[in-house]
Amino acid sequence: MQNPLEGSSNVPRETGDQLAAFVGLLLAENQRQNLIARSTESEVWQRHIEDCTQLIGLAPEAAQSWLDIGSGPGLPGMVVAIARPQVRVTLCEPRRRRVEFLQAAVDALNLKNVQVAQCLAERLPDRQYDVISARAVASLDALLQMGLRLSTRETYWLLPKGRSAAEEMALAEQSWHGRFRLVASVTSSDAAIVVADGVTGRRG
């Protein structure tokens, strides 16, 4: 279960060390509560960390704020916060035990750019984010509905999906004003990322 980022010239040593520390915390907590499937523990770097880091490359370089809806174990929110310390990251997660893990991980890693919010996205205070992500949370239509008031026309939506990605995007294009495109996942041939911007509301 070697860190594939270790020794990479594209990843600062401190970032790699923090990601490794986060993986350690994640795997330890996974023995107490189901954060990731046990069957994926041995592939945690590819199946979870690399799967999340690919989102960072799709986000605008100038992004200053990032909302991760249904953050669960902090995927991708914690990975974003570690890799982009200049970005203010909000982890939105309603389940108490997962929130306790997230806050403990934030404290252990001394991440100053993270806020953990124990609530549904619908209960978040009104503010707008440069990037909104959600991994394995809800349908694309439902995500757009719950996050619209937290976005602007310039907000980038980065929403990893499985085999339903193309179908969900096609429905969104019929129902929503905005620009949508699919980006193939680098970690799974069956998955894709729905990338959207210019989302202003439902059609009709």
C-alpha cells in the first residue's frame, strides 16, 4: 500500500507526508466505523486518494473556496485541503460520527483552511463557493438543486459519477441552464466526472 505520490517531483514533500498521515487516520478509523469499503483498503491510494486528486486539476487555479457536499470521510474535501492549502474548504457532513472523525483529522493535521459543518447542504448558511464537489452522494439533479443557492455562474461543479455519468448529464442538460461536460476518470474505466459551470437554474 505504498504512497504513489512519494518522491514525485510534482508533489511537495510536506503535501505527500500529510496525505500519508491522513490515509493512516482514515484506515485506523475505518476499523471503528465504515468510512470506505473494507475491500478497497489495500488500494486506498488509487481508489480514494488519486481518485480525489484528479478533481483538483479540473478546478480553476484561482479558486479560493471549495464546498464538499456529503464529505463523509473527507473524500475529496480533506485531500483538496491538504493539496491546496490556500483554498478555504468547507466539509459538509450530517452524520455525527463522521464529523467527529473529520474534526479530529483536521486537528491532527493542523489544517487551518478547513471548516467542518455538521448539517445537510440545505442547512448551510448562504454564501457562494468557487468550487462545489460531491462524491457518491446523490443524483446530479438533486446535487444541483441542493447546491444552487451556494453557487454563482462562475462556480465549478466537480461531481464524480459511475456508469450513470453520461445518462445523468444528459438529463441535466435538458433540465438545467449551464455548460456540462464529461471527463473520463483516471482511476476507473467505468467512471467519469461531470464538470459543470455557468449553472443558473432549472429550465422552464
